[in-house]
Amino acid sequence: MRYEFLSVGSGDAGKMQELTEINSAVRVRRVRAADISHVIALDTRVTKIAKAEYWNDIFRRYGKQRNSERFFLVAEGRAEGAGPGFLGFIIGEVRAWEFGSSPCGWVFALSVEPKARLHGIGSALLEAISAEFRKAGVGKMRTMVARDGRLPLLFFRSEGMIAGPYIQLEKDLD
Ligand SMILES: CC(C)(COP(=O)(O)OP(=O)(O)OC[C@H]1O[C@@H](n2cnc3c(N)ncnc32)[C@H](O)[C@@H]1OP(=O)(O)O)[C@@H](O)C(=O)NCCC(=O)NCCS
């Protein structure tokens, strides 16, 4: 079964809890403090690097303030292949005038519980944050992937994302 994105009903800023009902079994909503242990556990399993301090800081910065331009969303429910509960998360924000760019939405974290993958949850999370970006008034979404990151490349390409007009530059600092 694929989980389709249906609608966003964000309500007022103080009550932005229930965001998206994907279907009766899975929904996307704003993060809560109780979700952070699941975010940390999922990310640790996927990346093999435990970074609790980082995620707690991200929650403080993206889960609790400037809600109209910062979006930390989670998917929860009962997905095929996975037990009931936490299924994944996505984080992004509207950024303006960096590198001369007009305001656009940036996605900088996305992860789906491995057992729940390939059922449309990543797609629903991206669609939910896209809707939030649109509501925030931006018409462009960006992200960054490693050149050899086959899975995220396949995913983002399948969602219609293509190479943009910027290139990343870097050098080693000795
Ligand atoms: C990338 C990721 C978020 C996708 O989540 P998901 O819930 O499995 O994605 P969906 O089921 O919504 O897939 C949407 C489309 O992406 C593509 N896709 C996703 N996983 C794929 C895979 N393993 N192989 C090929 N295509 C894939 C497909 O086109 C798929 O559509 P389809 O099922 O109709 O063919 C998930 O694999 C993940 O968390 N990966 C590890 C972390 C990561 O890479 N994050 C992204 C960068 S921060």
C-alpha cells in the first residue's frame, strides 16, 4: 500500500500539531518533544553516528520557534512492514538572500524508518513540507545530496527535483 498525501490543516500558530492526514493509518504533523528520542534513534540506526546533542539543538531551533518559516514534521502511524508509531521525519526552512538567492525553501534532513520505506512516506513528508513552503510564500524548494548518494538522488529525482543553478565549492583548511 502507498500512503498518499491528502491535505494540510495547520490551524493557528499556537495549535499547529495536526498537519496532514495521509490516510487513516499514517499522518504527518509537527514535531513534539516526545518525538526527539525517536528521531535520534532512527538517525543513529541509519547513519551509524549518534548525535543526540545535535538533534536536541535542532529541536530547539526548528521545532519550537519561527513556526511560519521553520518546519520540523514527523510521520507517525501504522505502515506496512513497520509496527505502529514513529515512521520518519523531515526538516526544512525558508531561507532568504543567501548566496544572492531570493527566498526559497530548503530541506536539510529527511529520514524514513527502513522497515516502512517504499510505501510513499518519504513522498508524503516532502509533499507536506512543500505545502508549508507554498503557504510561507515561496515557489522554489532546494536540497543538497552527495554525488554518490544514489538513494536520495533516486528519491529526489522521482519527486521532480533537478540540478539547480548553484554549484558547491570547498577546500581543505590546513
Ligand atoms: C530517501 C527516503 C527518505 C525515501 O523514503 P521512502 O518512504 O522509502 O520513499 P517513497 O516510498 O515515498 O518513494 C518515493 C519514490 O522515490 C524513489 N525511491 C525511493 N526509494 C527508492 C529505492 N530504494 N530505489 C529506487 N527508487 C527509490 C521511487 O521512485 C519512489 O517511488 P515509487 O515507489 O513509486 O517507485 C528513505 O529511503 C530514507 O530515509 N533514506 C535514508 C536517508 C536519506 O537518504 N535521506 C535523504 C537525504 S537527507
